[in-house]
Amino acid sequence: MWKSKRNNKTDSEVVDNRKKSPHSSKRGKKADFDLKGGASYVEKKPVKTKKRQSRMQVFANKFGWTDVEILSKNAHKVLPVLSENFLVKVEKTGADSSVVRVKSKHLSQVIAILNKLCYDYKIIKTIGAVPTFLRASSRLGVLTGVAVVTVAIVVCSTFITRVSIDGVHEPALMQRIETLLEENGVKRGGTAVDLDDVSHKLLALDGVAFASVVRNGGHVSVYVKEELPPAEIVELSSAEVVAKRRAVVTRVIVDGGTAVVDYGDVVEAGDTLIANYTEYGDEKIPVAAAGEVYGKVYRQKKLYFANTTLKKTYGDVKTVTKLSFFGRVPRTPACKFERYELAVSKSENGFFLPYTAYTYVFREIVSVEETEGLSHDEIKRRAYSQALSDIDTAVKVLNVYFEVEETDSGRFVTVTVETEEKIS
């Protein structure tokens, strides 16, 4: 029975030590129960997962030699066992260890024998033309990758990848700024540009009060501050407040100037209501005339209502259908009716020979004379409604006056609407 050099205990001693603490509870151990109710704990060995070698490493292991140092005073005793199956070269022999050289393709089998015989070992190095070349190639690949990435970073840093514009709210100004930036190379994929020159050109645009262009790597940040709108200067008007229509003055509200009309005055369109001056003693000081003037306005409308009316009815109906080929529109057929209404419809038909069917429907219009049985109140309401429809401003209706004149064929209605409204 082999003993481990690490703990110097046999397998039976390890089992006896485990039986000394049957009720211990430790993580990683599994409990087995016997018939007497006791429990023995067996240590669960961790499962080792082998690290998968790369294909290049597997290929390199088929060539070259590997130096293995056997850490034991009796290392020379295992050499005959290794020599029986493999070619072994002794490189160094010492008091506590020995260094042997074996082919790399037999390394796994040599390690298996050393583990079976409980020898500690250490792999020193792998030599040979092929392993050396592969190691140099891997290092060269890493250096090449680093060089390529460095060159890519340097080259990419010279190109513009993003352009942002801040501070602009007017769409027309934004469009002019974007056009100017593209014309000067400030766009995605552009190279190095003179940022100061671009800033001066932006500042020269109408509506721009401040412009700043800053580049951070591939990002170009453009900040523009718009000009403030010009101050509105209100000039005092020297015009007078005049009347817009004929009216009788009811109210005068003066905000500036002097009122030259009073309550009850009749004014015509164009007459002065508020003059553009103010009196100071005997002097008239010019000021802006402002204010509102209201008055009574009389609107008159005369309408005629006949005793009889013509009512439209429909008589006969005539339908004509015409076919059209190759998209041609046929001529409208003639109709014998003196007055009529025409309705035209079309439909697409046919598969092998497409054609369009046009349908013309003529409906005869017949006028029938009927007696109009409207009373005086009804014609007054109609006349008043039509008179109000002619007023397009906000008014206050004060009174309505009617005058009805009857004739043999009908009645004339004259309606007069009295309103109060703004006349200035």
C-alpha cells in the first residue's frame, strides 16, 4: 500500500479518523445511516473538470521534448519504469530531485505513472523547433493585433462620427446651419477641419448671436445662441377717431384726445368723434386720439312674398346606356325633356375585351304653382331673420319695426332693426 508524502497517512488511518466523529456535520460530506441508527459521514470528493486544450497546443504536444523535475530523493528508482516504455533522457540528478527529458507526446503517460507511484513532479519547460515556432507565432499574432488596433484607433480618431447642434429652435436657422456645416466638412465621415473658421462662418449668419464649435474625439459639438428679436417700437398715431357708419351717439369712452360729439348727436360715416388733441387753457396740445364710441344704428330691409310659389316635382324618367372601349368617354345622349336632371354612373366589365358601361338617367322636372298660405306673423319672422343675417358685427337689438304692403300678386314687408353697436 502506497503512502502519500503530503499527509503520510494510509487509507485505513484516514477511514479511522472519519469514524471518530460520526455526528459531525460539515459541508461537502454525505451521511450514510446504518440499521442501528448511527450515521457515518463519507467525504464527497470534488469533481475536477479538465481544461480543454486549444488545437494549437494539441498540435504542439506532438512535437518537441518536455523537461520534468521529479521531486524525490528516490527519483532514480522510477527511471527504469519510465525507460521501459518511453525514451527518457536524464538532464540533471541531485540529492532531492532529478530532471528528465521525455517526448511531449508521451508526457501524459509519464505523468500518469508518476501519479500512480505517488511521486511529486514539476513540468519545467517544453523545447523543440515546432513549439518554439508556435509560441513565437502566437506572440507575433498578439503584437500584430495590438498594432492593428492601435492603427485603427489612430485612423478612426481623425474621422468625424457624430455632429450635435444645440441652442437652435427656429427650423429655418437650423437648416442654414446644417447646410453650412456640410459645406465645410463638418459631417459624419469628414476629416479634420478648421473649427475656428467654421465658428466665424456660423457667427456671420443672420439670427446668430454666438457660435462655438468644439471637437472631442470623433464628436463635434456645435452650440449656437440665437439673436433676440428686435424691440417693437410703437409709434403714436396722429389720426382721429371717426365714425364708420351713420348713427345716433349713445356713449363715448375717451382714452386719449378730446370728444367732439355728445349723446343724441347724429353722425355720418367719416365724421370726427374723438379729436387728436387735448385742451390746456386756450392751447390745444397734440396727443394720440383713442377711445370707443357707441351709437344707435338703423338697418332697413324690404322683401317681397308672392301669393303663389312654384314647387319643383319630378315627372318621367329616361335611362340610356352606352358602352365605351379602350377608355374613350362617349358623348352625352340627347333628351326630349325641356327641364331635367341628369345622373351619370359607370361600371367596368369584361375580361377578354374590357369595356365600360355608362348609364345616363334623365329625370324630368315639373314646376307646380301652389298658393302660399303664410300669415303676416310668419312673413315678419322671415323678414326679420334675413335682416339679422346681413349683420356681421356684435350688436344689441333695441327695437324692430315692420311695415306690410299688400298687392294683387303678393305682399311687401319692410323691416327696420334698431341696434346699438360700436361705430368708431
